[in-house]
Amino acid sequence: MSLSPLEQLDPRLRRRLIGYSALRTSAIIAALLGLYAVLPVAGRSDAPAIVELLVGLCAFVALLSLEVRVILRSDYPWLRAAEALALALAVLIIVFAFTYLSLSRSNQASFSEQLDHVGAMYFTVTVLSTVGFGDIAAKTDLARITVTLQILMDIALVVVIARAIVFAARVRLRRQEPHPGSADERD
């Protein structure tokens, strides 16, 4: 079994690339969290919250499509795959947290307590992790449907999206391997 391009690098350069990747991913996630904190929250009715959710999910799908293309062109596909998974998870959490925040503002009966930014993020992560402490619960049908959608998206994240990203990384690695009879193998 051959080593991946990242494993073939000098350890110092490999650490630098991994560090840069972690820094880039952290910066993007920090920027997303900053947007989450400052974007105006819908609060008049449930309709804007659903529109926000749909726009957020479209952005999520667009991000995944872009990330798969980047992985397929990357010199270090496993590193880009790890970045893609981290970003996909962060975007999914932020989209649902923002939606829960909007639902809570539009109808105080949506959840067992009024959600603020931190509470919405907390609720989203407890649903994602399947811990579900029970201190915050969806009370209205729309809130329950939204939570159910998040649970289904979480399952898709773990199963489908992770597999697609890993598949893209493997395809890219296969494309990088020298083929029998190629100039690389004759040298």
C-alpha cells in the first residue's frame, strides 16, 4: 500500500500544512459564528424562519458541492476532506441554530423556554449529538418538524456526506497514483 501525498512529505512541511489547514478551517468557522451572532433574526412570524432554513440548507448543499470539487483537485485530498467535514458540520449547526432562534423569537411557545443565541446553539448541538438533555424541548408542530428535519440531516451528515467526502478523497488519490507504464513508474 502506497503512502498518501501528505504522508510522503517531510514531517516539518506536513505539520505546517496541517497547521495551516487547521488555521484556515478555524478562521472560517469563527467568521461563520460571527455572522451567526450579528445577522438580524426574524421574529414576526414563522414564515421567515422557514425561508432562512431553506436558504441555509441551499448554502449548505452549495458548500458541499464546492468542497467535493476542491477535494477532487487537491494535492492533499485527505486534508481537504477533513476541512470539508469540519465546515459542513459547522454550517449545519449554525443553520439550524439560527432557525431555532428565529422560531423562538417568532413564537415563544415554540420551545420550552425562550432561546437566545447560546441557547439555540446548545439545543442544536444536543440534537446533533443525540444527547438531548431534555431541558429544552420543541413544543409547537413547526418546531418539532424542524427538529425532525435536523435529525434527518444529521444522519445524512454522518452517513451520506461523510462517505461522499471520503469517496472524493479516494478518487483524487487514485488519480495521483502513477499508472503502470507511465513515465513516473519507468524512472
